[in-house]
Amino acid sequence: MRELTYGSRGWTQWLSRLPRSSAPRPQVLKAAEGIVRAVRLEGDRAVIRLTARHDGVRLTSGRLRVKPDEIRALAAQADRSLVAALRRMARRIEEFHRRQLQSGFRSELADGSVLEEVVRPLASVGLYVPGGAGAYPSSVLMSAIPARVAGVERIVVVTPPRTLEESPAVAAALEIVGVGNDVFRIGGAQAVAALAFGTKTVPAVDRIVGPGNAYVTAAKRLVRGQVEIDSEAGPSEVAILADESADPGWVAADLLAQAEHGSGDEVVVLVTPSTEVAEEARRLVDEGIASVANPATTRRALARHGAVVLVKDLEEGVAAVNALAAEHVEVLTKRADRVARGVVGAAVFVGPFSPVAVGDYGIGPNHVLPTGGGARFASPLSVRDFQRRQSLVRMTEAGLARVTEDVVRVALAEGFRGHAQSVLTRFEGE
């Protein structure tokens, strides 16, 4: 991990080179464009051909869908203690997300006119569940539960063809949340395209959520507008704001926990006014690399995007953290509650007993979060992402008469005589 001073030229240059929310690499986008186009034009035939090419699995149209009894059989192979933990996790996630439900509002005016905001669930959503080394049953719960709480009628799941056999816990998670009826063994950009446009076998949906690799992300960007998407997910991030009261061992452990995700592009940053904490945490990070899940990629992430940022005080520390607008922020300082109120992060963890890992594994809030500085303008996945809102306007004659002069005046000022007339015609001949 490099050492930087906040506000220095080195800090500015390093910040500018971090992975940010931006367009995919040109070669990735070009490849995804070809895949999306093929699926849009050829449907199942393209999905089958691309699955054989990219996943090495030959399917037939009859094998695209995973039958519910297959999922149940695979779920039965999962470790029982793990399944019990997932069930407890699911209950906590559901309890938190039920508090996000909104029903809209209704205003009745004195003239009898009624104005409403009507909230309805989306009719259908697609959940992308990654496979291979990135098969996470926890993410199944985080995506499916808010959709179910919102009242989405049809939840369609896509996942690479080997995921369920290689990771029975993913099958168990599907069973726990009750979304095992529409599961398809396809992944990659072709799965995203199938969900967006529909094929003979795979139904089209209204929104696609769930993390994936660079090709999945590029495909989601390409189909946005045909459907809505959650976000263009990037590498995992953590920024830890710590003062002299922080335990350097705990700081190091939390930095390593985010660096071990496996892409080698993770962003792990310690922001501190304490040179003692900075030096000891760096030493312990170096010592701990061998103990994490992916030592090689962890080492690469720390070399590329890892940093200790020295600040003069906590006020400057908050400014540094907010410039990052990271996916995860930990506040390990004196009076942490007060400090955290000024912090920008997608998920903020306050105090020494709130490591990011508890947010990853189901205390309640969602762990599908904006990355790449997206916390400045985006929010965690929630029930609201699976709802749509519409206005309902029911004017009485008296209510329309009350606003006619204003409507006509502004319509004419904007050059829309027809708009004005559509209101005036209702009162002609009176």
C-alpha cells in the first residue's frame, strides 16, 4: 500500500486513476454488442451457441430451464449448518426491507379534485446470479428478497450453466426465498440479452439486477432503455477513516477482507491523521496477505489501488473519504457517530464492532451497492428498485376552472396553442 498526503499531487493523480463509474473497455463493449445483437435476432439458438462457446457447456432448448425438482435436489446437497445460517440471514434481510415498503399518497383538494401517487410492483424482474469463484448465495438473498417484498409477480433467475451443481448453497438460497420456478442455466452477456429481449424459452423482464463480470456489466449498459438495470457494478471498495484510538490490527483485517475478493482491482484505503496507526496497519496488512482467500490478486489490488492517506485532522479525513465516495466506509474514531454524519458512502459502518463483513452477510441492509464513486448519487438496492410510481389525476370541473388561466397562459408562452385549446374547449359555450 502506498502512502499519500491528502491534497498533494500524488493524491490527486492516484485518485484520478481509480476505477470509477465509466464506460466498459472498448474491446469488452464491442464483444458484448455482438452477443446482445445475436440474442436479439436469434433468441434461443444464439443463447445455446454462445453458452457452448463461452462456458464450454452444450445445451438444448429443453435444458435451458432448470426444473424446480432439480433445484430442490441440488439444494439438499448443501451443508445443513450453512442452510440454517442462510435462513436466519434471510429473515433479517426481509425484516429490514419490509420497512422500505411505500404505498404512495392521496391528496383531495377543496374543489373535489384528487391527486395521487400510486405505487405498484414491477410485473417481472431478472436476477443475475454469478457462478464460478463468484457464486454467492448471500447475493441471491439480497436481490430476491426485496423483489419479493415489493410484490413482484415473476422473478426470473439466470446463472452460468455449472453454478448450481458446483455451488449447492446457491440452489438452497433459491429455495429459501421461493424463486425456484423460473431458473435458467445461462450466464454472461447472452443471459442479460435474453432477459432484456426475451426468447422462445426465456421470458423478457422489466428490470435486471445482480452483479457479474465485465461482459455482464457491458451488456447491462447496452440493454438499458429496453429494460431498467440496477447499476454497473465495479470492483469492491472500502475506505476506513481511523484516528489514534483505532486498533491497527482490526483496521488491517478489514482492509484485507475487501482486498481478497479476487479481481485484483479492489480499492482499499486507510485515511488517518495518525502516523502510528498508518505504519502499524500497513505492516499488518503485509503480514496478513498469505492468510486471505486470494493472495495473488490481493497483492495486486493493494499494489494498484491500495493506499494510506495521511490527513492533518478528522475534518480533512472526512473530505478525503467523501472524495472517494466508496462502496463501503468504516468510521473508527472517537465520537464515531458524530463523525459518520458527515460521511458519503454507499454503506457506512460506525464504530469498532461494525466491520464491513457483517453488512455482507445479512444483518439486514442490502449489500448490493454502487461502486466507482457512485455513492455520490446512487443508493443501495432496495424494495424501491422493484416498484414503479405513477401519478393519478382526477380533476373536477371546478378544479379545472380554477387552474385554467395559469395553464393557458404558460402553454401559450411556450408556443403550444393546442395545449391551451384542449383546456379552453371544455368551457366553450358556457
